[in-house]
Amino acid sequence: MLFLIMGLFFFSCGRKEKVAGDPANSTAAEKTDDQNAIAGWEEIMPSVVKFNSYDGDRILETGQGFFIAENLIVTTYSLVSRATKIVFTPLNENVKYTSDKYVAVDRINDLVILYCDSIKRRPVELFRGTAPNSAKTMYISAASEKTIQLFSGKLLNLATAKGTKLYRITNCVQKSNFGMPIFVSNKQAIGVAFSAIESYEMQSFAIPSVFISQLLEKKDKRPGTLASLRSGANEKIAAQNRNIKGLLLETDAGNITVRLLNETKEYRDNFIKLAKEGYFDSLLIHRVIKDFGIQSGAADTRYAEKGDIVGFKGPGYTIPAHIVPGLFHKRGMIGSPRKPDTKNERLRSDGSQFYIVSGRKYSDTELDELEKENSYKFGAAQREAYKTVGGAPHLDGSYTIFGEVISGMDVVDQIVRVETDNDWRPVKDIRLKKITILK
């Protein structure tokens, strides 16, 4: 069998990394018959797949993935976030297989591990540690007449982009190739490929293999359905969630115990789902406002560096507002923020961010003024609470409340007093280390 290697060096790809006179930066295809260069790639081909994702019979996305265990395929979560199944084909054959289950998801790093019970393949070896800058990067593709195409580029650096840590690479990654493995010279995969606009230009990235390894270690023993990733909890899970005693929020400043409200079950179930996934682990308490409270849950804060503007990334979805009569923003209540009305006509809440109200006390005169400004009428119980306990009455009627603090308001008060920058981000980072479910 003759294998033809085509090294395509896409070092521009909409960026300005060309080096004059350097043949490695040419955009022209280079062809080689060096059999040493192709040794081993034919063994990797069966472990790389191309697929279509479906919602029922409706096709959604086209992408790629690769085996990281004999029956587990990793790809980008965004390719399957609305899917009920994928239909995939290994690069070395034309047989179609189906997967409709997953064992792990990382929404922040845009990764999902799919479970397949119809085929087993040798896993692609993952690169351990951090790949060096300027390393040669490659991806493979099947071509006609039993040939292999090898597309080459270069690793620029490990950078903070799109709210996480990503390898910037010079390979041109087309949308139909999102999810494919990016290799280095030892044929180990350094990550999962995709491209996106960053700093006003299209750039190519690889989601680092270290995140894949970490996700693989946390995989569930029992696969879940792909459909469950996009939908609310089923009745069995909802019943379990109703009986949860609370959740323990461990922060750098101390612990806060909260209770989620059954009146807003869709918010309760969503928060518990994300907590089980480890979504909140190591996120910043990124917004602290005196006389209001603290805010966390933004996906772009886990890897945020000093000076980064954060608080704009969620889990990839929003939730319809659910304003419950009788629930109001007294001290200790937990609510869900949302974008301003001008950018959010349906007033949907962020899918993961939340705030805890510390607030302040208000007089009757102040409450009267707020009623006029917001066209909202405070009840007797609300007025009494805001005058004696305090809170954030200006939010009533506009934001969803879905929980309350059981203990740890002293920790909230401590955080509220810290020094912040002009965007209300604490000067010294305070992290939500993890959330534990109390059963």
C-alpha cells in the first residue's frame, strides 16, 4: 500500500506569523515520498472519526473526534450540545456507527467524552504535560486512493483565550474538522482542534490534552444520554433534588451553606447538575459590590489573569426567568443575573452565574422612591424585611430568586469588604474552590 504524505504548512491562516524567507512558513503544499515520515500514522487512522450530530433525524453539526479509550471518543462539547446522537465513521473505513451516550462533560473547556458500545479501537496516546512553543503540529486526514494526508503547522504558545487555557497553533482548522486531534512529532495528541475569532481575527486552537486526561479521570461509571445534557432533570432526578438538604460552597474566604428553593425547580436542578459536573470548581468570585453582594459562576474566570475583563461566559445556554410571588431580595437570598433588557428581550437568566445578596437596610422613603422608579409595589413583609434585615429591593420583580444562605453570611460580609477594581473584581482573587452536595 502506498501512502502519500502531503505536508501543508498554513502559517498565515488569517494571522501575521509569516517569517520572510522561511520555507516552513510557505502556504504551498509540499509533497514527500519519505516512508519514514508516514510510519505509524496508518495505525492511528482507525482511531480518528468523522461524524454528524443529530437531533432525532435532523442533522446539526459535522465534526471529528478520536478514541482516548477503547470505547470512548473525545470531541468538542459544542458540536453535540443540542444533539441526541452522533453517527460516526473511522477515517480508515466507510462503516457507520452510532453513539447516543456520554460519560463526562467539561463545559468550560468545551469537551465531552462519548461512550460507544458498538466498536472498540486503540486509543490515541495523549501528550503529558505542556507542549513546547514552536513544536511542529500535525493533523491527519483520509484521502482518496488509500492515501494519508498530513497537514503540518507550528505551536505558537499556550495562551488564555475564550475563557480558558488553549494552545494557539498555525494549522488552518476548518469547521468540519473541529474536534480532530492535533499531534506533535512523537504522534501524541496535544489537544482537540477548533478555530474561533479572537482579538478580531480568526485563529486556530487546540484544547490541551491535560484537560482531556483530567476529564477522563472523572468519567461516570454509568453513561448518561446525550439528550440529558441539554434538557432539565427527569422526574427521578428532580425527586432526588427536592430532598437535598443543601450545598456547601467552599471559598478562599470560608464556607457558605445554601439551600435551593423547590419553587424554582428548573434553577435548582440546573445548579445541582453543574455542581455535580464540577463546573463551579475554581471559578472566581468575580463581582463584589458594597451594599449589594457577591457574584460567581462565570465560565471565563477559572483561568483569568490579572486585568482580564470577566463575567461574560456561561455554560452555553440561558434559562427562562421565573419570578415567584413572595420571594424577594432580602439579605441572604440567591438569585440569577442576566444581560440588560436592551440585549435580552426575553429577560432570560444566565445559565450558571449567581449572586448572594448582602445588601443594606432601606427606609420607607427610599422604598417609596424605588416603587416609582421601577413601577413595582412592595408588600408589607418586604418593607419590614428591607427596613430591619436589609437586602437589594431594586432587583425585585426583575430577577429570579432560587436559593438562600443557611449559614456563612459572615463569609459573604467579609468578601463584600475587600478591595475591588473599577469593574468590581476583587484586587486579590477569591475563588469558589468547589461545591459539595449535602444529602
